[in-house]
Amino acid sequence: MAKVDLHVHSKYSGRPSEWFLKKIGTNESYSDPETIYASAISSGMDYVAITDHNAIDGALLLREKYGERVIVGVETTTYFPEDGCKVHLLIYGIGRSEFEEIQKLRENIYNLRDYIKARNLAHSIAHATYSVNKKLTIDHLEKLILLFDVFEGINGARSEKGNDIWMSSLKALTPDKIAQLKKKHNIEPFSETPWIKGLTGGSDDHAAMFIGRTYTSTAAVSSADFMEKLKKKETVADGRHNDYKTFAVAPSVAYINGKDSASITTPEAMALLSQISQDMHNRGFTAPAAGAKPDLAINVSAIKNTNTTVYSPGWYWGYPGYYSPGWWGYPGYGYGYPYYPAYVTSYSTGTVLIDMIDLKNPTSDHKVMVRWNALIRGLLTSSHSLDDVLKSVDQAFKQTPAIKTTSK
């Protein structure tokens, strides 16, 4: 079975949909297409798709370099013209000319649907039950069921409960139900068997954290064959849901100076840990129940070292986060990374490093994965106050909207 993560964003993605991200001028994603490609392949994906918001530049760059192994996609924002309700529609296997036509038509979801149908384009409605601009109603969902034949069954950024309820609703459709909806909304269904829906899976990754963890599978021998199976509704959604709920922050900061390291709990260190905890709580994460293991662990390092160049995961004096996997309950485990290399950089004096570690899904080769990290240079000097440090940490979280949980 061939696998593809059919919902991934790169730094070429359009403006973020969240109002607060627009206000501070942050990007939708900072992931480089090459990073996405490497991460997808290392995660076991047979083909690689990029589906940026209203943009295909990143996907075209990969297609030009890697050819048929890359699927050019787009997550198009389209609208119900009667009330302005926004919908995100994934479209695949397109070139520049199709994209330009999609851009012209996307203001009206009915016109866009007719174009997709006429051109026989592979598609999938993304996270259909998520109200992008707070206007989504049951009527809109009923119309979408008539307008399109393929839907995202598992979105890696949504809860398992929400994904399962939507997939069950689609699988429960019957010819009689479609007939009722057609009469109610006066919309011609997409195909001759509109009660049978195709399903896709995608991580909806914006930060190279979960690429390939949610995916679509089918029996296919090429990316073109994969697209044909998608059109024929012969794909399966599989992989993880947004199942991270709890977190724990290390009780101290690892202070590293050259080859020496120590655990510090100064008032400044505790304020740094408190800021990180607050940012996690603001995104819906909670502390685990007494005695329970958290889903995510966060290690924090303060590095007072100049021009330390790191070329591969792992540091010559030991992992910088100080609290090893063994401390978190995984003796004998090492750290793993979503793609290689994780660190290719030079650290300047006064660097804060934050690593978010996945304790929920250790790998079969005895690693706990670092799902996200933030590296903030130039702090911890006499010219910077504690407030500067805390604001920088908060900004790192703001620049990664993918760090969130679903409480239900």
C-alpha cells in the first residue's frame, strides 16, 4: 500500500487564518519544502504532497527537483456566496494554469466545484466540521456532502472523537438520504454514487512536527496512479489524531557552559519555566493526573557558549536538555528527530533552547522524538532583561500555531 500525507504546509503558504497571527505579522508556516520532503520520506511516505494555503510555489519547487514522487496540491479557501461561509478545499495534481483558474473561481464554491468536476481533479474537503470563520452550520455540511465526493476523514490537528464522528456520518449516508438533501438544497450531487464518499488523511502540519504521522493509503504504483485512486474513492485515512493533551516542564533549567552543565533553579530560571507552562496552558494543554505520565515533556537549556557548531542530533558532551529520556521514564532510550539533521547551526553566547519531547509515542528503535524546538539567540547577557527572555519565549510559541490541543 502506498502512503501519502495529503495535508502539509510550507513557508510558501498564504496568510494565517487566525486573527491574532495576522495582527502580529507571523507566517502561516516556516517549514522549508526540502525539510518537508526529507521528513515525509523518513516517515515512510511513498510520495510527498505540499498543500499550502492558496499557493503552489513550494510544491512546484519540489516537483521540479524530485519529479513524479511529488504531488502538487493546494489548500484553497473558498466561500459559500450566499453567506460568506469559508471552506478549505484540498485540490491535487494541478499545474500553474489550473491553479490560476482555481484562484479566479474560489470566491464561489459552486463555480469552483463545477470546474473541479469538469477537469476531473482529485480533491478532498479539509476538516469539514471546523468552522474557519465561525459561520459553518449543518446546512453547509449538507451542501458539502452534495457538492463533493471526497473528504478528509482524519485530520491530524483535530481530535479523534471529532474525526470519528464525521467519518461515521459519511459512512452512514444512503441513496435515500442523498435524495432528501438534493430536494432540500436543490444541488446536483457530484457523482452517480454520492452516498459513497472517499476518505483522506493528512497531518495538517505547519511546523514539520508531525509530517507522515497522519496519511492516506491505497494500492498505487505511482503518484499519478495514487491520484486516480483518490478520484475513484478508493483511499483510506489512517494515522494519528491530535491526541496530545498533557505536558510537564522539567523542574529546572540546564545551564551549559562549554562541556560543563548544571541544573539551576534561580528565580530567573523558574520564571522561564513558568512562562513556558503558561504558553502551553494557553494552547489547551493541562498537567497530567497524579502519577500519570505526560504526553509531552519540555526540556529547557541555557547555553553560555560561543560558536559551538553542531552537525547532527546529539551533542559531544551529551544531550543539552539535561533531563534524559531515562529521567522521564524511558531508561535506555535516546532522542530521535522527525528528520535529519535536526541541528546544523552555530550557537552564540546566551542561547535559550526549548525542546518538546513526545513521550506518548516512543519508537520501536528506542527513541523518544523531539517534536518541536525553539532556539533563541542573544539572550542571557547584561544587555537583556528577564522580561526580554520571557517575551522571546512567548513569541516562539506565537510563531508556531500548530502547538495546540483539542480538549474534547
